Amino acid sequence: MTQTDVILQAMKKNAVDNGYFLCPDTQLLQDLIKGLAVNTQRYGYGSCPCRIASGVKTYDADIICPCEYRDADVDEFGMCYCGLFVRKEVHADSSKMRPIPERRPQEVQDAALAVAEGRQGTSDKHTGTSTPAVREEKKVKVWRCTVCGYLCARETPPPVCPICKAKAERFKHFLLEK
Amino acid sequence: MKCETVPGKRKNHQVKIFTLSTCGWCKKTKELLKALDVQYEYIDVDTLTGEDLVEAHEEVKRYNPYRTYPTIIIDNGNHIILGFNEKEIKEKLGK
């Protein structure tokens, strides 16, 4: 198997596990997978083919495919930023594929690109391993699969539980008691 | 900073696009401009290093603070199209 085949198979499995589908535009799908293969060769990790990477893994971690923004984008727009992962109805009608707004915060991207340009921020100089300070988690909802107990943090429950395949309606909003 | 020029018969606008070599939507944009026979210049920002990279980032940021790709700059910034906006590209450049 070539590297692109390996990536395609992994993404296919990831889509199925999460109740998503892969890009219905076959040419775009092929280009995105190829782009991921190039980035994997170039950086050592498969950062999003449609975003500019810094080349420093700690700063690109949020855009390594599948990116941190995928679930929220698929929830809101039916597809992720590059279009590799889509919801069922978009998969059935590729004319629904279109550019969507960038969810990655600008300050996160600016910090990453400053590193790429050799203008590393002062707060995390020389560490290379610390998480950039700007990347704080926002308050997100937590959902619990009532079938197997799987927990995930996102705005809406996933289409299927990646562990036990229970459908979205089997998820309940999970609240921690104070 | 080296730009690649793709020749075309339509030259009534100056078209410069900042793209990523790995991006499928950037590829669609290049293909659409080619199909419309629009002459354009492109810069694959992900293939740049050092001074060229800094220069490209600065230029993209001037027109598009979010630095998303493709960024399509028409007539030195008189009109900007962000992303593969097929309708807008056709309306602006396909006539």
C-alpha cells in the first residue's frame, strides 16, 4: 500500500467510527489525501492540507487531521474546513460542498506562524514542548453515551458513539456535580 | 518572492492568488481561472522559506488578516475574494 492508501484507509475508518462520511467530490478527496501525504512527509505529521502549518508540532497540534475544529464544523456546516469529513446529507449531495469560515482562532494561527517565521513568542521561548498559552479550552458541553458511558466534549452529541455505535439520541448532557 | 505566471487570454484584471500546494480548494481555484482563460500569478506559500515566507505572510495578512487560502487579490487589492467562491470568481473575472 502506498502512503496515500494508508492515509485514506485510516480516514475512512475514522469517518465510520465517528458517524461521518468522506468527501463526496472524488477529485477533491484525492487532492486532500495527497495533501495530507505531502504534509506528513514534510512535517512528520498530517496537518490540514488547507491550512498553513508552522512546521512546529506543538503549534500545529490543533490542525493535525482530524483537526480539533472538525466536530463543531461538521455540526454547524455539514463539513469540516477542508471538506474531508462530511455529514450524511452532504455526502449524498456534493453540491452542498462549499468553503466554510475558519474556526481556528486567529491568535492561535498568528502564534504558530510567528514561530514559522522565526519570530517566536517570548512566553514559551526555547521550551518547544509547552502548549501555547493562547490555546485555552473554552467551556464546552460534555455528553455521555448512556449505553457505554463514553464521554465527549462538544456542542452537540456525535452522530454515533465511536465506541459502541449507539445513535445520537442515546447521549445525555453530562453535568458534573459541584 | 517568486510568482508563477499562468498565461491566459483574459488580461483585463491583474490577478494574484496566494495558495497552498496541498490544498484541494486552491487547486479548484487555479483550475477555474484556467478554464475561464484568466491570466494569473500564484504563490504556493507552503513551499516558501525564510525571507520569502515572511514577505508572503505579510502580503496575505494585509488583505486577509486570517491568512486563509486561497486569497485572491484582484487589481492590487481593489477587490479581494477569499476562498474558492466560484460564483464571485466567475462574476468578477469571467466576463
